[in-house]
Amino acid sequence: MTRIPGSYERCLRGVQLLRSRGLPLKLKTVATSINKHEVFAMKQFAEEELGLEFKFDGQINPRIDCSQSPLAVRLTPEEVVALDMHAPKGVSEYRRLAKHDLEKPLSNLERNEKVYFCGGGIKGFAINAYGEMEFVCFRSRKPSAFGRRQ
């Protein structure tokens, strides 16, 4: 999807380097109209070939520069739910979240002064197609990027 020649190979090399250094690593992809048919093959590859936890998400936001172009490949809500329901933990995770929200619907708002809270950069980061590490909170539009070290 990046359309950058060699980005897949560089991604796999990055995974190998992180694992060789004993760093904790999980893989995640965004399910889109372009790759929705490949999501479970990616999961199988990550878990069986690489020995890594893998998950996917259907959330796509406009770009940091406010371009709406990423939304052209966004899945419909029905498509996201259909993918989630085929995931081994999909149904149980939906039930767990619904139960939590019904029991404590305002817990997140009560703990934070803001209307929303973004955990970007607290427990994870992204590596873009250029090999740069990014901590981005899409909702606040405050990106922070760090170039990779070779």
C-alpha cells in the first residue's frame, strides 16, 4: 500500500533487528478496502512465521495535513464488524467492551479534564514507510517524528 519500492523488505528487516535486540514487538495493520482480503493471511504470517502478536484496526483518519484522501479506502462499519467477528477474540472483545461501557460509561471522562485522551506515544509508536519512528495523536494534530538511526 505504500507504493515505495523495497518498503516490505525494509519492514521485515526492521522486525528482525528489533527482535534480535530483545525488544517487545507487536504488529498491527489498518484494514482497508485494498487489503481487507489479506488481513487474516497477514495475521497468520505474523503469528506463525514471525512468532509475533498481530492485530488490525479499521480506523482511518484524515492525514495530518487534513487531506481526506485516506478516507477513500476506509471500510464501512459493517465491513469492520464482519472482519472483527471472524477474528478469534472478536466477539468476546466486543462483549467485554460493551459490558465495561455499560458499567462505567463516564470513567474516562471523569479521570481526564479533556473530552478525549490520546495515548499516542505512551505505549507505542509507528514506523512509517520511510523508516521513521512517529508518535502521532491524530485528534490533536500534534505530530512528532524522529528519524531512524542507521
